[in-house]
Amino acid sequence: MTQSIGDWSKYLSKEKEKDYFISLYSFLNSRINSEIYPPRGKWFKAFEYSSFNSTKVIILGQDPYHGDGSLSQKTPPYHPPLEIFTKSWNQTM
């Protein structure tokens, strides 16, 4: 992983050494000449939007990368499932 991911590097450095991560990274790199979205330089782009220390909750999901110009690891501000989650979260908390 050569992309700068801020203070996340400190916490993810051990993950990079684990078999699953090495396998995933090798798989993606082996298909570098294939059409993959997001492009290689943006695989870890989401980490640039926040710091580890300021992160309270991580919601895992899959953006539909089906072509150039698709979502870029950042949920649109009015994403319906996110709105439903936010309302539910606010009522619970």
C-alpha cells in the first residue's frame, strides 16, 4: 500500500502483514491491467476523509463501482439507506 492514509497507517500497518491482506493486495495487483474500479490510486481513498482518532463509527458497505465516474468511496449526502440508518440511530441514541 503506497497511498498515504494519514494516521490510519499506524493502526493498519500490522494488517498489511497478515495473509488475508497480502492475498487481497496480490489479487488486485495481478489484475492491474484489467479494468478495476476504483482505480489503483483510489483503493484506500476513504481513509483520506477522516482520521482514526476522530472516527466513532464505521459503516461497511459496497459502492457499485461499475465504471469510470462511479461513486468514490464516499456516500452521497442524501443516500436513502443512510438516511434511514441515521433516523433509526438518532431515535435509539
